[in-house]
Amino acid sequence: MSRRITRPTVTAVTTAAPCPCGLPAPYGDCCGRLHRGESAAPTAELLMRSRFSAFAVRDESYLVRTWHPATRPQDTGIDPGLQWVRLEIHSVFEGGPFHTHGTVDFSAHFIDRGYPEVLHEHSRFVRHEGAWVYFDALPQP
């Protein structure tokens, strides 16, 4: 049985706040630059981190822009009852500046209506029109 956590479901992320992706930079200088369209993620891992942050700050337009059109759902799935709290990157395969595809294995920790949960996913990323985009999740073994 999960232990209920009593804290607000929405935490404001300011440009000076720590970036939700877990890298040691303020949100405005880290994933915020990508969300604002000032730059593009140079690697699949950085795209994964920026997408986690987009869920955390509820930036649906960024999620749509960084989702491959062939697999993009009608609804991005931003649930106002979820609070995304921590990202763990377990492994990365390819997905670098000179690759055309890559995978990122990660765990995304979140609170769902007061209960801690973890989403574990092995995601595939590809280049689309020169930019990294999320393609899909590989089946779990």
C-alpha cells in the first residue's frame, strides 16, 4: 500500500528555480530555453529531459512539437492531478549529435493525487526534419 503524501499537486516552476530535469542549472537556462524555442535539444537524452520538464511545467505545445507526427496522440496526456517530481536516466544508447536514432531508459517519479508513483520507460527517439523527437516506447521485458 502506498503512503499518501500531503503536499500541493502543483508547484510553480520559475525561470530561477532548479530545472525539473535534474541537471544543475536553473529552469530558465536549462529546459526553459528549449521550451521557449530558443534552441533545440542536441541529443536524445536532453530531449528526454526537456520533455520531462514540459510535463512538470505543463507545456503541452512543447510536447506536441517534440513528438513524431506518426505517433503523436490527439491528447498529450497532461493530467492536472499529477505532479512530476524527479527524473532518473538509467541508460542512453546512441542519440548523440551525429546519430539519427537513440534510446533512453528512464524512471519518472510523480505524485498522483497524493500517492507516489514511478513510470519506467525505454523510449525511442529519432531525427525528424533535423530535430530530435520522441517516437515511442519500447515494450518492457
